[in-house]
Amino acid sequence: KYDVANARLLFEHLARSGSAKGALALGQTYDPTYFHPTEIRGMKPDVAKAKEWYKRAVELGDQEANKRLTTLDTP
């Protein structure tokens, strides 16, 4: 239903171009909280990748990403 592969390409391009929102959105495509496996086939959440992109978003000034990092670190 969702074209996550292409969305990831776009978000990664934005993040590498300095977009905090792009990095946040890319992190969300890996975050199990946002990832809806019933609607996305062939892909799985990846907490390590979500954290990587959330950290980049924080470096670029996004505070929402900081909240997401805290949530992922909470058992």
C-alpha cells in the first residue's frame, strides 16, 4: 500500500542535503512505532537505523527526533 522504498530514497536525499525533517521522516520509516507491517510488505522495522536517522535529525535541529530517541531507548 505504501511505497516505502522510494520514500526512503527521497527522505535520505533530503536528510543528506541538511533537512532535519527529511532525517526525521526517514527515521520514522524504520521506527517500529510508526511502521505498520500489515500495510508494508517485504520490509521490517530496524531500531538501529531509526536511531541513526533520528540522531542525524537532532544534529540538524529537530527536537521531535530527540523525543523519538528517548522513546526507542525506553524498554
